[in-house]
Amino acid sequence: MSITGTRVSGRLVASACPAGTGSPNALPRPPRDLQRTFQLALATVWLLDAVLQLQPFMFRPGSNGFSGMLHGLASGNPSWIAHSIAWNASIVDHHPVSTNAPFALIQFLIGFGIVSTRSLKPALALSIVWSLAVWWFGEGLGRVFSGGATPFGGGPGAVLFYALLAILLWPRTGSDQPFVAARAVGVKVAKTIWVAVWGLLALLSVVGSGRSPRALHDLVAGMNSAEPGWLTRIDVSSESFLLHHGTSAAIVLAVICLMVAAGVFLPPRFARTTLVLAIVVFAVIWVAVQNFGGILAGGATDSNAGPLVIVLALTYWPLTDDRGTASDVASDPALVVRGNRPS
């Protein structure tokens, strides 16, 4: 191993290179910008939703169209919420094309806007506003007020995770340590958000219909129409299990959510274990209960909360200490030797 120096703006920057290599001036390759990677993942999900918004039934009026789906979300909510949802559904029912086309366009704008760094911030800001509007008028506030916001079904509303990820992935220079979500809002705020999210998921697992075996059974049964045969067979097993063990499953899910919430305060090794547990559990829920959000049945407007919860968990993945950048090398006092400018 040999140490060589390179003059940069009057400073002699030392770099180590193995003996026999021919690149003494080469600096370490900068690590991947993980925040940007997750931003692109979020953009992909938005573009998928935009494509789903273009399905033929979305432009169809009546109970078999998009407006019929919206009308169904009003039931069970307080009257002031139900009336606002019914009002939106009525507009969509009378003008299915002139309303649904802009809906799809907005989602395309958000997705492609996130892809471009020039429009990243406006696109993320728009995604937050649009997500909250869709959560109210398109998801019935995730059925939180009707008692049906179980995490098994995507509660408290998949679209809320879009807004949350937009906040946690807001572009900001700095290090990805100790985890990517802390880069935009800081470690303390990121941990507070994490505990609030998983505490809410734990609560929703055991309140309302979240702990009802019959309600959980019907949740799966209502999603398996027009699904592929192999997924229908999984649904049959899920329905039977939840009908006989739904309450136990809800309690176990609540306990897991509390463990995951506490995991952010544990040493990295144990924190990763809780994150893996969260990813595995919600991947199973996404397949066996949420049926990939109903995408394969041709009647979905999004992929449900499963993938978004997984992306959220990955943004909190503890990173090792060896993720320095090339700029870190240039600013490391141990590697910088002051030198005179060449004459």
C-alpha cells in the first residue's frame, strides 16, 4: 500500500492506493444517493397509480364505475364526511371523463415531476396536497371514523403513506446516516414520526372491526373476485385462518407494530431485525390479504399500503459508518496535508 498526494486548490490531498495499481490520483467512488433512490421508487408508485386511473371502468358512470366505488366509501362515516364524499362521487358520476382524466394527469405530473430533479420539490409538495385530498374524498379518510381502518386492509389509508414519504424524502443535502429518513427532518423528528405511525397501526389493529374475525374474513372475501386461480387459493386459506383466528391475528399484529415502533431506539443490529420483521409481515399481508391491492383483478386504483409500508421501513434502515463520500476524504484532517502552490 502506498500513499500518494494530489494538489487540489493549493492543498495536498493524500490518498491510499494498493501497490501496483496505476491510479494514484483516483478518489473513492461516491456512494449511491439513497434518498434519490427512494424518491424514484416513490415516483414509480405514483406512475403506477396514474396508469391504473386510466382503466376503462374509471370512465364509466353508475355503480359499476369509479363513482360507484366512491359512493361506497361514504357509508359508515359521520354525516359531514359522508356528505362530502357523496358530493364528490356525484360530480364524478355526472362527468366521468372530464374528472377522471385530470385525476390521472395530476398523478402523471407528480410521478414524472419526482423523476426530474428540477421539478422534484414542486412535485413532492403537490403529492402531499393531492394525497390528503384523495385520503378524504377518495378513501373516506381511510375508514378511520367508520371503524374499518385495520392495517390488514390498508388502514389508515394507503395514500397517507405517499404524503409521509414525500415529507421524509424531501430533498436536502447531507449524510444518509443514521438512516435515510433522518436526512430531511432530522433524527429526533424522524423517530417521533416512526413511533407515531407504528403506534397508530398497533391501535388500528385492535379497534373497530380490526379485531373482528368475521370482518377480517369478509375483507379478504371482498377482494378475491376475478383474481388469478393461485391467488384465490391463497385467499381461501387466509379467509379460513382469519375467521377462526382473526382476533389472535389482530393482537399479534398490534404487538409486532409496537415492537417495530420501539426498534428505532435499539442498536443497529436489533433495529434491523425489527425492520425485517415489519417488511416480512406487511409483504405477507399485501399478498395474502390485500391481494396486491387488487391490481391483478383489474379493479384497483392503487397497490394498497403494503409496498409503501415496506419502502417506509427501508428508509429507516440503519446504515453502517463506512458510507463516506469523496468530499469526506478531502476534508479529513488525517488525509489533508497543507502544501505550497506550485511555482
